[in-house]
Amino acid sequence: MIERAQAALAAAREDTVWSGLAYAKGTDPDGHDTDRNAGRRALVLWGMQYDWRADDLPLHRFLAEQEALCRGNAPFSGTSDEYEIAGYLLARHRLVADVWRQWDLKTANFDTSIAYDVEALVVAGVEDTLRYVRASAHPYREAVLARLAEGVTDEDVTRYFARKARWFPSDPDSEDPKTWEQRAEDLAYWGS
């Protein structure tokens, strides 16, 4: 399975369009909303978990945007490890401009609004992020400021990164074998 993820990642790094990784609304056999490209995107995300590179920033941003679209268009789908990986990969860049993408992930649906870590919004530093958001005319400005007024600290961000590093280890050999069993089941469900 790791070899499939590595091959999918290598192919994504060679591409510049990524249309095969974009959210594509579909319907499962039970009539529920699904994403026809979820499996392909998951493979790339799994590969990136073990091979994070700073020069993958455009791809990290794209994948985070697609995961937010997926969860926003299937509002009862909750969250997933792939969703969390996408946000974490992006957060590792610690760029203040990504606060808006992180907000899209945070607010994609009811479940994500509760479960997705607010610390991901301020990975560039709480004060720097607040300054950036306050100076912005972005449509999310007031909502982000209201959420951040509830209090998040740089120490919370440090704990966020430690927690995510344990949840998504960078060494595939340290991964719980059950994770790969679940991932194989997910791929079968997605038809990938």
C-alpha cells in the first residue's frame, strides 16, 4: 500500500494541473454524496505524510482546498484522516496567508467546525496571524477574529504540532498496522 501512495505522490509531483485529485461530486450505491476522486487524493496525502517537502506548497494548498470542498459539499460526512492530513501538511509551512484555507477546513461542515483544530489557523504565530487578519478585507475577517477571540496561544500551537506528529508519524514503519488496514478498506470503498 505504501508503494501505491509513493507512486501516486510521484505522479502528482510531476503534474501541474491535478484534475484527477480535484473534488468531483458523485453518489455511492446507497445514494449518498461522495467524491469520485477521494481515493486518488488519499493516496497522495498518505504519501506526503511520509515525504513532506516545502516545495510542495502549491500541491498542499490544492489538496487542502479540495478536502474542504469535499466536506462542504457532503455536509454530513464529518471529517477524516485524509482531511486532517491535508490541513496538517499545509500547517507545517506556517504561512500566515493560509489562515483562510485553514478557515475553510475548519468551517466546511458542522462536524469540522467542532473537530478541526483551531490552532491550525494560527500556525504562523498568534499575534502575527491576528495582525494579518485585522489588516485584511477578506470576507472571513470578522468570523476568524471572533473565533480567535475565544483564545488560542502559541503554546497551544506547539501542542498541536506535537499531537499531529504523533497522529501522523513521518516514518511509515512506525505507523500502526491497523491504519493501513483501514486505508485499504477506504480505497476499496472509494473504488480506487
